[in-house]
Amino acid sequence: MVKYKNILINLQVLTLFLIPLTPHFVITTNFHTDDIPVFLFLIFFLINIYLGIINSLFTKQLIPFLIFILYIAIQNIFLNDSLFFSDLIRYIFYLLILIFVLNVQNQINFKSNYFLLFVILSIFSILFYFFKIDLGTDSYNYWNIGFNSNQWIFTEGRMNGFQAGGPNAFGGLIASLTLYCLSAHNEFNRNFIIVFGTLACFFTYSRGALIVLSFFLMLYLINSKNYISIFIFLLSLLFCSIFGLVDRFTSEVETEGIEDRMQMQQATFTNFSDRTVYENIFGYGFNNYGIVRDTVQNINEFDENLRPTGPHNSFLFIILNYGFLGLILFLNIFIRQFIIFVKSFNRSIIKPEYLFLGSFVALSFSGDFIQNHSISVLFFFTLFVLIGEESKKY
């Protein structure tokens, strides 16, 4: 019976790791392919309630999340005249994940899922890059799944994965998974992870992802005095230089992408300074305002041919939508774990969960990663595992 219950728990965890692997295709108007893993998670959740595996709410650990959810729900009622919207539903889903993790923390087996997902995505990125394979676009009709050709002189294209958000999101996901697996495996596997993770991340040609990966990877390896692995990482970067590593960072055409992001974030700061006190405290509301280059305005005011996005900074995005009060309530979800991290810095810095979370947060300063729920689900799951570990002590 115990073995049977463990299988159910592991299957429920697996559904979360299937979300970044499930592309967005329309099945019906209100149901898409990437909803299937979520639906399966909810089915397992109900089964585990029935079996008594999930039987506690752990109210103390839920309070910060509940406060944030209540805030965005009330804000949406006032600003958009509706209670339910996609962000609210997603954060309620995260709340259920937290309840699940806290109830199964002594039985949960999840570490192998990170490695399995890392292997799948790395092999996909490397092989599909060399063979220039693309699987077409999903219902977002923007990025190809697989190889995306371009007009760059130094490469014929870049890689994208199954998730929403394009190559930068794909590169960021690979970078965070590489760092998690790096800390969680032995030296032989570690060197394999360094080579595959570096190449797979590089072929997305995401500068931010490669910078974050390199910084955290070197920090970890220097701290552990693993000089052989440092040498292997440098060799991996040398191999990447054959495929335009230097050009990606120095090409005059390529620096326009950096300028574009700086322009978007500067426009967002300017908008904050021009907003009323009320708007700065409470924000514009979910999906009301967007950004195109240096223009921040109501989404309905943009030309139909344009594609408004966030400011390519998750925290500015939260302020834009939910105001500074929303940002404070959002950060309150993480404050306890951050304090624990600081207090036990030497031990925490080599812990796989903190490497994953730290790299994801760093990436969120140059992209809307927290708003990309096809990958942020793993960010919150990883956070909840730490919260679960801490709750065991009390």
C-alpha cells in the first residue's frame, strides 16, 4: 500500500515537470494541450486527498501566498470588474502545489525529475541545432519549436524549446536546470552536465542565460575548488566560440537587442514617475498595459500589428500590473527563505535548490520569467520544497 501511494505521489510530481515539455495547441476554446499536465495534477491531487495522503493545510506556510492571491483578486474586481483571470488561477494552482509538497515532504522523490528534464532539453537543443530541425509553431504562432533561422552572419539560427516565451526562456530554463543538476550529482556526472548544459544553453543564443549560467557555475566550482570542472567548462566555452560566441556579444547588430531591452525598462521607470500615487501603489491591473520599445500604454491603444510585451524584467512587470504594494506582497512569499539563505550562506550557496532559485531570479531581471508560467512552475515547486524542508524543523 505504501509503495502504491509513493507511485501516486511521484506521478503527481512528474506532471509538473511535463508542463515545460508541453507546447500550446488549441484543443477547445478554453482547453489547450499545456492544460493537460495541470489537469492530471489536479486529478492526482483529489485522489491523494481521498487516500488521506493530503490531509493538512499548513496554514502558517500558506499565509503569504494567500495574502498575495487575495490582493490580486480584489484588485481585479475593482479594475477589471471580474474575479477570475488567468494570473489568479495560476497562483491558486501554485497554492495547491505548496499544499501538496507540504503534505508529502517526507515521501516525495523529485530530484531525478530535474535530471531527466535537463537531459531531454539538452539533447533536444544540441541535436536539433546541428540537424536544423524545427517542429513548426504552436498556437502562439511566433517561435518555432526547435530550430529558428535568422539573418545573423555568424549563425544560421537559434534554438527554442516547447515552452512559451521563445529562445531566451528556453535558454534560461536550461541554465537553471544545469545549475541544479551540477550540485546534485557526483563529479563524473557533473562534468557531463557542464558540457551538455553549456552547449544546450549556448545554442539558444540567449546572452542573459549564458551569462547567468557562467557566473553561478564558476561561483559554485571555485567555491568547491573543482579545478578540473572549471577547465572543462572553459573548454566548452572555447568550443562555443566556433559557433559565434564572441560575435553574439560584440556584433553591432546584436547590441540593438540589448538597447531595446534597456529602452523598454527605461520607459517603464519613466511611466512609474508619471503615474499617480494611486496607480503606483495599486498598479494598472492584470493585462491592461503593455510595452513596445519605448512606449508604455493601454494594450488596446497599440496597433493590431504590434505585439505588446512586459518590460523584460519580472519585478517591473509586477509593479506595472499590481503596483508597489503588489510587489511587496509578492516578495513577502520569499522573505523567510531569503533570510534562511543569508544566515546559512556557505551551506546554501552549494545547495541545488538555491542555485536553481538564484539563477531564475537573476534571469528575471532581464526577462519576464516569473510571468512565464510554463517555466516558473518549476521555480515555485523548488521554492516549496525548501519551505517544506524548513517546516520539518518545527
